[in-house]
Amino acid sequence: MNTSLPISTTKWTIDSNQSDILIKARHSLIAYIAGSVNKFKGHVNIHEDTIEDASIEFCLDVNNTAYKPGKKNSEIRPTDFPYVNFKSTSFQKINNNINFLKGELTIDNITKVVELDAEFIGIKTYDGVHKAVFEVVGQINRKDFGLSSNATKQTRGLSFGRDINLIASLEFSV
């Protein structure tokens, strides 16, 4: 008689203090938005080191006083980026490392459905705490959200690129 114990699915919760987002627009804006000053919510369900389900939500206050622009852009504040919200609506697993996270992205009262790539980096242990690590990346068009593509007045002559890249480094713990 072959009896094996069922392996349960573990629900991991996002760790806001260890998660952050990079917002990058060509020719002007590079900003790390730390999770400790913004709101991150979400979970992933992992079964045998494989993602079964994921739900991710974040709200970024880009004009927060703790905002830190990249060194070469220290005079630039993205005043046309008052807040950014994302709430996932579906998670599609293609294989162990290729996943699509679809959701609603809102920038200053304009909401659009976007699809982001989610890569499961793996499970690591830091100081005795198990962490599941993901990188979520995507590109959005500024015009889709009513943001000007040439913000010369706000940036002292520098123009923003048309596309904005979002790169989220997300850590989850049990």
C-alpha cells in the first residue's frame, strides 16, 4: 500500500518593507519607489515550488517626500505622476518562470487593463525567514494615461520618452 502525505499549497504574503518598484522613462526619469513608503498588498500560492495562484496590488505615491530620483535626475520630480495603483485581475502560468499578470493600472484617475510579465526568481532563506522572490515588468504608453510625452516645462527642457517601464521587485514571506 502506497500512502503519501499530501503536499499542501503555501500562501505567501507580500513584504512591503522588502519590495520596491523602478519607474523608468527614457531621457528623463529614473526613480526607485520603496515599498516602505507605499502600500503593497498581495499573495502568491506556491505548491512544490510552483506558483498556483497570485494576486498583487500596490498603490504608489510618487510625490511622497521619501521619493528618491536617480542621481542624474535629482532635480526632476514627476509632478504629472501623482499616484499609481495596480490591482491584478488574473494570473496565467505558462511554465515555471514565465507568467502573465493581468490587472487594472490607474494613473491619476485613468484606468487601463495591462498585462505584465512575472518571473518567479525562487525561494530563498534570509536570516531564517523563507522568502519567495518575483520580478514583475511591463511597459506602458504615457499617452494612454493622459500624460504628456514632452514635459519640457516640468523638467527644465528634458523631454520624457513615450513609454514608461515598470519593474517591480517583490518579496513574499510565509
